[in-house]
Amino acid sequence: MIEGLLYYLLNEVIQNDLYTGTSIGLVMAIVFTTSVYLVALKPHQLGWDEVGVRSFSKQYWIRMLGWTILLIVASISIVAIMDVLQIGIDNHKTKSLKQDMNGFTFSIGFISAAIISPVYEEIFYRGFLYKWFRAKWGVGIGLVASSIIFTLVHIPTYNTLPINFLSGLIFAWTYEKTGSIVPAILIHGTVNGLGVILTAMA
């Protein structure tokens, strides 16, 4: 609701879907990370490592590569199936990027998708939400519940919702196995960045 209202207000001023969407992403990143800090960390005198901002075992890099390849293949397959089923996209940033493609707009889209979104989304959805659900109801419910919420916030980009759910499961699982959100940030950023590159090339 807040994101929708922000989009309407900012687009009235900026009148560019890409810049509006990127601005909203930056605002949401600030709001989400500040909220996690003020609500979950500061009152209990905890550091960012409590939500998984920490290093992880070097041995996990091979599994990260495997999860990344799996997610890329699954994403391409799911989008192809959704196209056949004619389940469309309502993604203003993607449309704007395609209509006004240049070095600057590509950079804005790439930074937003491959850096800003993965960092704040992993802090909030895995480091905070998944961890909270897991503590209350266990790993299984934590994986599913956090992934459902992660999926719902991506409406109305309907053709990617199955990808969002699968991504949520993979990202939460990497956090579960490593105790770090860094692997999820790297996989998330790689997949999103590749999506922006493919959009630019289309």
C-alpha cells in the first residue's frame, strides 16, 4: 500500500517509470533497513550480524554457483511457460528501461536491481522475517511463510511470482545453511543483474 501510494505521488513529479521505481526502491531500502535496526537490533543492543550480515564458509561458494545456475534456468523456464499461458507483466520499470535505453538508464536499472534490492530485501525478508518465523514455528514454516510474503510484495509482476517464491526458498535456505545473508545477496544480485542485461538486449 505504501509503495503504491509512493509510486503515484513520485510519478506525478518525476513522470518517468524507471526513475520513479528506482526512487521508491531506494526509499524502501532506507525504510526497511532502518526499521530492522530500530525495532529488532537497537532495543536489544544487537549488531547487524544478528540478521546475517557476516562472512560465510569458503566451501559454500560451489553450492552458491549451483543455486545460481538452478535459479537462472528455472527463471527462464518459468517466464517461457508464463508467456505461453499469456500471463503478462505489469512492470513499469522494465517498460521504461526498454523505451529509453541508454548507458545512464541501464546503470540506474542495474544498480537498483542488482545492488540496492538484493541488500535490503535479504536483510528484511531473510535476516529478519525468515529468522522470526523460524524461531516461532521452525525451519519449514519459516521457509514457506517468508517466501510467500516475498512473493506477494512483487505483485503485480504476475509472470515472475513463481520465480519470486522459488527465489525466496533458495535465499532462506542459503541463510539457514550458512548463517549469513551474503550468499543470498550475491545470488539475488547476479540473477537480477542478468535479468536487467537480458532486458536491455531484448
